[in-house]
Amino acid sequence: MLARSLILFACLTVAAGAIARAERSESVPPRTPLSAFPMRIGEWEGVQEPPFEANILKVLGVDEYLTRAYFLPNRDGVGLYIGYYRSQRQGDTMHSPLNCLPGSGWEPISQTYARVPLGGAAAQGEPPAITINRYIVQKGLDRQLVLYWYQAHGRVIASEYWSKFYLIRDAVRLNRTDGALVRVIAPIAGDSPDAEARAERLGTTFVQTMFPHLSAYLPQ
């Protein structure tokens, strides 16, 4: 199993290098800029977060990004980050947010996947449910629920490795390497037994409400 994984990793690495060297201009469909993403989504009211510093943007390599907090009328809130890459041929590729968290003091303490049903919130052509990453991170006594996924060409992917696979496949088949990372953070308030469950309900509800809006900003 390990040998097969190493061979697969080597193949993906070689293929990614070949794609990065390709000079074809990509045919990315028109899209609405993230700056036009709605500030009000259902009951959620958005607040713009401060822009990232230049050194952080250099590490991220994004072509466009959005960072906001969204609040319910009772002031329960979540953080939303969307990082969009028009092309990933020249080394600016999406990577897991967990690569950055330890540097800012946050350490993952649990990792799993969450399946989020979209139900009536799903627009035509969208999946009835999505599988995304679910992490609990901690810094001192503070804890947060982190939900994130990779999204490209109408496809939602939790695994970073599978996102690389589809990146290579779509580059060959579609001449496109555009995509985005979407992250939602919900604070875990207090240390009661149901604090984590409350944060998960909050984050999941926001994802269900927000997800149908993404298609206009992340071309399929």
C-alpha cells in the first residue's frame, strides 16, 4: 500500500511539473468578482474583515480573496474565507489551511469529515450534499471549529490529494486550473459538553445557506 501511494505521489508530482511548464493560455469562463459576494445571506449579515498583509498574500498566492465575518440577529457569528486562483500552472496552488495554523498558534486536536446536506438550498445542478473537512483547533483555552473544502468546476473536494489529481486532469482535459479554497470558522464558546455541537450546528447552517451563492463566483 505504501509503495502504491509513493508511486501515485511521484506520478502526480511529475504531471504537475509538466503542467506548470505548459504555456497555453487558459480558457476560464467569465465570473462575478468576490467583492460582489452578498453581504446579507438569509438571516446572516456580513462584516468586512481587515485585508491580509502583503507577506501573507505572497504565501497564499491567490488572485482574489474574500475574508468576512457573518452574524445572525442573536450575534452568533462565523468567519468566511474564499481564496480564488485563476491559474495554478506557475506554482501558486491551493494548500490546506492547516499548513498555516501552527504558525499563528492554532494546533489541530481532532480531524474528520462532515457530510453537509444541502436539501432545498441546493440550486439546479448542485449536489444534494457535500463532504468537507472538519477540524477542531485550539490555541491556549480557545477552540474553533474549522470547515473547509476545495472547489473547482462545480466539484467539491475535501481531500488535498484528490484536489491535485483533478487539477491535473482538468488541466489536460479542459485547459483550466482555476479553483478556490472555501473555509468557514465557528468559535467553540465555553467548555460545556454541547459547546462543540453548537459550533457545528452554527457552521453547518451557514454553509447550507451560503453554498448556493458560490456558483456565480467560482465558474463551473
